[in-house]
Amino acid sequence: MPKKERSETAAKAKGKAATARRRIDVRLTEQEAQRIEQIVAQGHYFSKADFARTAVREKLSAVASQVEQRKAPA
């Protein structure tokens, strides 16, 4: 593979990774953290990160549907 093609491919991959990943810090109480660990240990989620991503996505979709409902009657 020529050097030029590898560098272009690497640049594309790097650009995708930079836009796809964001970091969010969340402060939880000890009880909340333990409950999440229990839920993950029971096999409902693959990891704590999976739990967090799912919770955020569900909350975002719920908020989006509420916003749509408020706009519809007007």
C-alpha cells in the first residue's frame, strides 16, 4: 500500500473517532453507583458505560417527544 493512501485512511479514521466520542462526567451518590453495579452484574447491561449511554438516549428521546407534543397543538 503506498504511503499516501495509508496517511489518508489514518486521517479519515482519526477524524471519525474525534467526532464520535465525547466525555461527560456524572456525579452519583454511593447508593446510585452501587445500584448501577448491581444492575450490570445481573446482566441487564454489558457495562456501566452501556447503562449510562442507554439512560441518556432514553432521556433524550423522552425530552424530544415532549417538545414535539408541545409544538403540535399550536
